[in-house]
Amino acid sequence: MDTDRFKGTLQDAAGKVQRTVGDVTGNTGDQVEGTLRQVAGKAQDLYGQAKDKLPDAVSDYAANAGQHAQDAARQVAGKAQDLAGQAQDRWPDVANAASDYASTAYDQSSQYARRGVNLARKEIEEYPLAAVLLAGAVGYLAAVVLHARR
């Protein structure tokens, strides 16, 4: 067995586990990452299968005028098409999960930004002199940095 087949099978299995964990916990990041690992593992396994079959196909080609090589190529192409079909079938799930994940991240970052703005507004209202001095210091440092680059 080729190492690519072995590694691909392991990566596929790890992806299935990660996706299942994501399904159980509701973690869309794990669901997406697990699906991607599965697809990568299956592709690596197919690559290993092709490498395994290549020496036999070459030696049989000389004896059988290429019939076996063509058969092996058809088989690998069929498996590749199956894999592509599986990836297309899962793509909407992956895309929806990624969209949900991005939406959640956007919502959370918006909440943090609003909290930061509200906190800054409160501090400025309570300590206006300190805010003016801080703004002046930041402006001075920016001028020093920009002037030093010239």
C-alpha cells in the first residue's frame, strides 16, 4: 500500500470525526474543516491508488497493447468523478456552514466594536482633559514616526 493511500485514508477518517464532532457540538468551523479534510484525504487516497496501479499498468501495457492501462485510467477517472460528485453534493452544506460561521463572527465583532465605542465615549465624558492629552500624545507620536521615515 502506498503511503499516500494510507495518509489519505487517515485524513479522510479524521475529517469524518471532526465533522461529526462539529455536528454534535453545533460548531460550524469544525463541520467545514472536517468536510474539507475528508475531501483532501479522498483525493490523496486516489492519488496513491493511481501511483500503485501505474507500474502494473506500464508492464501490462507492453504485453496487452495498453488495454490494462486504459482500464486502470478509466477506473481512476471514474473514482475521481465520484469524488467530484460527492464534493459538489457537500458544497452547499459547506458554503452554508461557512456563511453562518462568517455571519456569527461578523455579529460578534460588531458587538465588541460597539462595546468599545461605548466604553471610550463613557471614559471621554468622565475625563475630558485626559482624553485631550491622550489624543495629543498619539498625534505627536504619529508625527514623530512619520517624520523619522523621511
